[in-house]
Amino acid sequence: MIHVDNGQCGLCSHFGETHVAGTQLNQIRENHEASETLVDECGHPKHASLHLKVTPISGCDGFEAAKMSSRLGPVAARR
């Protein structure tokens, strides 16, 4: 496991943005740790057309801190 710092892709809202945030992304955001072999797509609007693949410890000037998703899911959160 590698440590993920604020400002790095693993903690960015655009990391894995092209699909539903699963357990793996939530664990990275909670624990600030990720697998050394993990690669995911960057959904930042400036990079979207490139289908850029990045690691959790990559980074760029477009970093936007990810908000933690509710463990209850979107439907339960609206109740």
C-alpha cells in the first residue's frame, strides 16, 4: 500500500469519476492509502477526451477534493 496525500489524484473528485465510486475509492478517501498497482481514469474536463489513466499518487493543477459519499447511498440520503 502507498500513502495518498491531499492534492494527489486518489483524493480528487475526478479520480474514477467516469464510473460509480465503489468500495475501493471510498477506502482510499477514508484511509489515504491505495494499492501500488491501482490505475483509474481521470474525469477532469480538460483530460476527459484523452481518457487519461492515472495512479492515486499522480497529480495536476486541476485537483478538486473529493467529497465522501454516504454509506447509506443516494436514495437513503434523500430521506
